[in-house]
Amino acid sequence: VVLFAGKLNTIAGIVTIFFLLVYAAVNLACLALEWASAPNFRPSFRCFTWQTCTLGIFGCLVMMFLISAIHAFASIAFMLLLWMLIHYLGPISNWGYISQALIFHQVRKYLLLLDVRKDHVKFWRPQVLLMVANPRSCMSLMTFINDLKKSGLYVLGHVKLGLLDSLPTDPLQSCYDSWLSLVDHLKIKAFVNLTLADSVRHGVQNLLFISGFGGMRPNTLVLGFYDDCTPEDGLNSQLFPSLSFGSDVVCPTADSGQQSSFFFPSVRRSEESKYLQEEEYVSIIADAVKMGKNVALARYFNQFSREDVLGHQISAGPFVDVWPLNLLHPDSHGYVNICSLFLLQLACVLHETRAWNQARLRLFLCVEAGCTLPEDEEMKLRKMLKELRISAQVQTVVWDQVVAMHWQRQGGREEEDFLQNERSRQGEDQDGKQMFPNNTSHLTDEYICAVNNLICHHGSPKPAVRFLYLPHPPADKRYYHVYLHQVDLLSRDLGPTLLIHGITPVVTTDF
């Protein structure tokens, strides 16, 4: 047909342009392999350097446009169209991706440049390690923490109980694909880190020690709350309601026609016992604090629905409530401390996320009527919010009746101050054991329930999430069950709640 058309010279020019384009692509591929320092790329051409590759690319492109600029543009457009069709519609290839080699090379180089000695509080960001016992029961929490991290490091950690000595192979290798497929399906930007240990506590310690590289290491540990609630299978009920309980899930991916499978064990049933005890759970919190990590306990996030909270655009927007006072330490009057500022910083980080930019922060200050110290603290806090350019609605909560329950039990403020000073001076009880920190071992359930009701009463309209102050765990393990019981009463029936204990400075007004 070409010969009869009498346009052989025109066709020859087009074919030459395509050949030059192929040569330019070959040079580009070789240049990329050279930049990636791929160990298996060993060219036999004696004169091969990155300079010869670059010269080949520009030489081919210049010759294409000298032959015919119009045909050169058309051939490049055709090549890009063909590349898009192969990328999005073609089957999975097994020849490897040069992009992965380039990314590895650059990431390694920049991680070495990320010097931990140059960290500064002005550039602090949350780097979260979320411990997941079973992904089926914490789908909503995984998506929420993805919003909370805001361009920070996000690691999903999981501890599998067992010892490698008694197993023929590593049981974690077969689990990674399921976890990565779940991360892709949820569209969260997270890494997966699994470990094998003889206990959950030792596994969490291992993950806190080894997760991350260089300056990119988790600084905040997030745990699910320890309560008696029966976990719900969110993987089936929310994403795949037609599947039966405990079945494995096969999910079609969005970018191609292949299928990804999630293989996770069934959630714990109500009649089954927990493999994590109260003492070990609180020990994990204490270990994280000793290692310089901030701790957050997430409760009732099985009731959190991101689509319901953020899907409907309303004028007011969702509310995020922050209670910066240590409510289990009623004689504390400090609002501007490291832990309180950490709560406020996390709430601001969540608010700065694109999906949560319509949210409204509400900051609740518990004060006693007629007391001048809380007024000074409120003025100090408002001034600090202005300096930090944090837009938050400050609400003063008078809680004289609630605090009165505590003082009546203690026999008055003067006696309590005397006992507090004695405990601080001595630091030990009659048996020589260290006293319960923050003086919370004597709190009554009546007082804690009153505080819980106070939080519920001032939660209208109902917030999307609450941030509460988490006290430091007791030094004496004998009080671990008391500590967990009090935190349980404090956060009971509050909806999605984060109890946070921050130990690292996160804000500054210095230049």
C-alpha cells in the first residue's frame, strides 16, 4: 500500500524517528539503572558512562526534530499513550520496575542526611506506631490514625506470639502480603512491621526499639483500650457485608483486574479469654514512657465512622474536644504543661488535615469558682493560643461540686495539701514502697464517675473525637489494676476517645 501511494520517503522518515525514539529510550533506561546503582546492571560496552547515556538521549532527540518536528512530537505523544495503556491495562509484569530501584537509592541517601542531632521542636511531627492485635477489629482506628499522622511516619505493628526455635520457618513471611493488601485497600500511608515474641510486652518493646531508620522513628505509641467489649469484625461487616463471620476476604483492587486476598484470624469471641492481662497492658504503657515515647490509648473507635463524620458537608463541621487537665489529679492546677500541650498539638495536627479542616476545636478548662489560680491559668492559656496561632473555642467549666466529692473524702483541702507535701518529701509509704504517682490511688469511683458525667454533659453537640489527659502509670505494679480501673471509669461511654500522655515538647514560641 505504501509503494502504491508513492510516499516511501515520508514513511522512511517516520520509521527513522521511531527508531531514534527507541534508541533514546534505551539510553534513558541505562542512565536510570546507572543512577540507581543496581548491582545486576553490568554493561559490557567499554565506553559506557552516564555521560555517554546522556549524549545518546540528546543526540537522538535532536536528530528526531531535525528530520521532522511535527512527526517527532506525534511519535512522542504516541509513545506516552502506549505507555499509559500498558501501565493501566496491561497484565502484571515480572521484569521489575526501575522506579523502585531509583526510589530505594534516593530514600537511602536522604535518610542518611536526616540527622537526629538536628531535630528541633519547631519541626516536630507525629510519628506513630499503632499496635494492631487483629486488623478485623480496628479498621476505623487505622483510618483515623492515618489522618492524625499528617505527613509523619505511620507504622502498623503486630506481635505474633511464639518462639522461632520451635517453628520450622518464620511464620510472619506469609502474613506480609495480606497486611500490605489491606493497607492498599484502605488507602492509608503506612508501613507494616511484624515481630515474633514470647509475649506482647516483649514484642512491643522490640518494635519500639527497631521500627524506623535514622531520624524516622516512631515517637508515639497508640494502643487499643483494654476493656471487656467484644471486638467486632469490621473487615466483613463494613467493607464486605455479604461475607460470613471469620471468612477470608477476596477484594478486587481498583487499579487493575487482579484480586488481593486478606487472610486474618477471626476476632475474639465473647466466651474466649484474652491473652493479654491487665498488668502486662499497663507495663507496655510504662515501658513506652521509659523509652521516651508518647502514649495514646484509643477507645470506642469501633463507633467511629469517617464517612459519617466527614462525608456530609455541614456548616458547623465536626467538633474535636480537648480536656487538657489531669482529671484524675484534682488538686492539679496546671494547664500549660508538656502533656497538655501535646494534647493540643495533636488536636491541631488533626485539624490541619485536609479532611478535617472544617472541624472546630473546643478546649475545656475546669475551674473552681472564686479561685484566682485557674483564672491566671486561663489567661496564660489564651495568650499562648494566640502566640501559637491556634484557633480554638475555650470553654470554662465550673466543677466545684465534682471536686467537692474528692475533698470530702480527703477531709478538706488543708489536710490534703499537708498529706501531699509529706508524700512528696518522703516518697515512700510505711513498707518502703514508692507511693502511687499523682496521688490517684485514693480516688473514689464516685468522683471519677462524676467527672465522666461532667465530660458527657459538656459534649453537646456530640464531638467526633475527644482528647483526654492520660496520667502517668504508677511506679508500683500493685496499683496497675487500680490505674486501669480509674482510666476505664473516666472514659466510659464517651464515644471515640484518645487518652494521651505526652512527654516530649512539641511547641515553642522562641525564634
